[in-house]
Amino acid sequence: MLTRIISGAVGVVLLGAILFFHDTIVLPIAVAAIIAVMLFELLRAVKLHKCIPILIAAEACGIAVPIIYGILTKLTVIGASVPPHYEFKAWRYAHDYSIYVFGIMLLCAFIIFITWLKNHKEIRYEQVFFVLAVMILVPQAMTTMLRIENYDLESGLFLLIMGLCGAWIADTGAYFTGVAIGKHKLCPEISPKKTVEGLVGGIVTTAVVYAVAFSVYYGFTAKKAAIAFITGAVCAVIGTVGDLSASMVKRQIGFKDYGKIMPGHGGLMDRFDSVLFVLPTFYAFIALFGVQ
């Protein structure tokens, strides 16, 4: 337990330092590093981490997405110093980002397929398509951190924190509710400790925290509080789906944890599995319904 607490505290300090420099290139680099570790853990899970061409291709694709987005975002902000051309520059950089990322993904996928053809007796199609899936999902989902932070120049940090909290508050609320009154197992074969009562507790906790936090930060209105409440509830449900999905992969592979980078907690995939699903959901809600 002490190891888990110390490891968690170190993680919180590192995350705090990254968020402190959220408006600099530090955030894209940190996101790229997190993606790199998560992809390595996932490739290790399907026993492809020692296949160097596939590992390099997946890692290159994962690292490129947040770095390119971060660089082009900064260029867009710089372009704002010329107001008449700002909208064109923003569109141009967004278009460039799509082209660059698509090209890199296509190249990396080609390398993976060539490697598979060369080693078809050792590498199974399930492994290849698993790598292709996570190579797209993980970078795009985690780069949503940058999209959220860049959504509003004045409140980007607040929104990013709330996006992350959408997953972690639900976990905390579910844990304490489950310990207190949990009786009915949610998915006993996948995650024995999760309960239906815990799920409901996590949903209610996240919804209430969202409603209060957004009302305090932006000022209370019934509509704003209702949207925040619904956003929190949906994020909690989606986060649980992400957590269970990652746990199911571990169960079928026979892993206890994806890694050991955080003693007592496992790997980064163990900490960010629900975040992978929550961040895009949260971003979709604020983009569709606004935050003010």
C-alpha cells in the first residue's frame, strides 16, 4: 500500500509539472512520451515488442501525432498576429495536420504489413491488426489532451483538468461506493471488484463534481449546470467501458498489469485506459454544447 501511495504521489507531481507548462511545447512532448510508453506496453501484451520494425513504426506513428499537432497549433497562434489572415492560416494548418498524419500512418502501416509478409510464419494476423488499431486509437485519443487545452485560450487548463478528472473521479467514486455498499457484481469475470452500486456511485460523483466545478468556474445557470451534469455522467459511463475493455484484453492475454512503470499501479495503460475513452467524449461534448 505504501508503495502504491508513493508511486501515485510521484505521478501526481509529474502530472502537475506538465500541466504547469501546458501552454508550451512541454505538453505535446509529454503526451508523446505517454503515448510511446502505452504503445510499447500494448505491443508487449501481444508479444511484438521485440519485432523492431513493427515497434519503430508504431512508436513513430504514435509520437508524430501530438508533436505535429503541437507545432502546427503554435504556428496558428503565431499567425494570429496577422488578423486578416488568421482564419485562413488556422484552416491551412488544420489541413496540413491531416495530410501529415495520414501520410505518416499510411507509411507506418505499410512497414508493418511488409514486416508481416516477411515473418508470416511467426506473426499472426490478430497481432498485426491489434497493432494497427492501437496505433490509431491511442495517439488520436491522447492527443485530444492538446485539442481540449487549445479549445479555449483562457480556460484551456481548466478544461484539460476536467477532461482527465472525468475518468479518475469516476474511479474514485466507484471505489468508495463499492466498498461501502457494493453487493452486485458488474462484470465478475472481467473485473471481480467492480459492482453495480460502484458504477452508479461513480456516475453520480462525476456528474455532481462536473456540475459544481463548471458552475463555480463559469458562473451558475440551470442550463450550464445541466449540461455539465450530463457530460460528467456520460464520461463516467464511457470511462467504465474503457476500463473494462482494457481489463478484458489483460484477462484474455493472461496479464495482471500492462507494465511496471508505476509500482503498485502497473503501467501507463493501467492508469490511462479509461482516459482513452473519456477525453474524446469530453471534447465532443464541449465542442457541441460549449462551456459558457
